[in-house]
Amino acid sequence: MSYFFNPSGGQEVSEERLKVAEVQFDAMNQTFNNILKGCLEKCIPHEGYGETELNKGEMECIDRCVAKLHYSNRLIGAYAQTQGFGPEKYLPHYDKMLSKTDDQ
């Protein structure tokens, strides 16, 4: 049978792994949205802005800003992993997020 008809390829997917993946996705999604919001605030003028499209300078500013923040986020994440930083120990709201996915 092809991969298209059976994408899991006979592997079982545990509910616990799905919940962790959902929490990770939500966290990454929230991080990206916060980065984008901050970059939009920084790069796009608020007063008298009436254009429907971004100009080249604004697009470049947003691209550089998102790239810098994403890179720094990856560096901090890598450092946290090497130091044994775990969400169960240092992030009390992690349990709330897991229990929220349990309720759904």
C-alpha cells in the first residue's frame, strides 16, 4: 500500500504524543505571532498609513526583523535544551496547557 493511502505507514500514534505535538504547535504559533506583531509595530508607520501594500523598505524591515528574532529564539531554545531545561520543571503553565488539551 502506498504512503498516500496510509500516511502513518503502519505506525501507531499515541494520544500522548499528539497532545505534546499540539502543545508544541500552539507554542510555536504563539511565538511566531508575537514576533510578527512586534516586527509590524516596528517596521510599519501608524500615522497616515493609507496604502494597501507594503513598500520595499517595509518588507525588507519585516523580513530582517523576523529573521533576527527567529534566529535568537532558536539559539535560546538550543541553549535551554543543553542546560536540561524542561517545561515540566520550569514552566508551571505547561501543566495547564496539557490539561486543556486533555479536556478537548
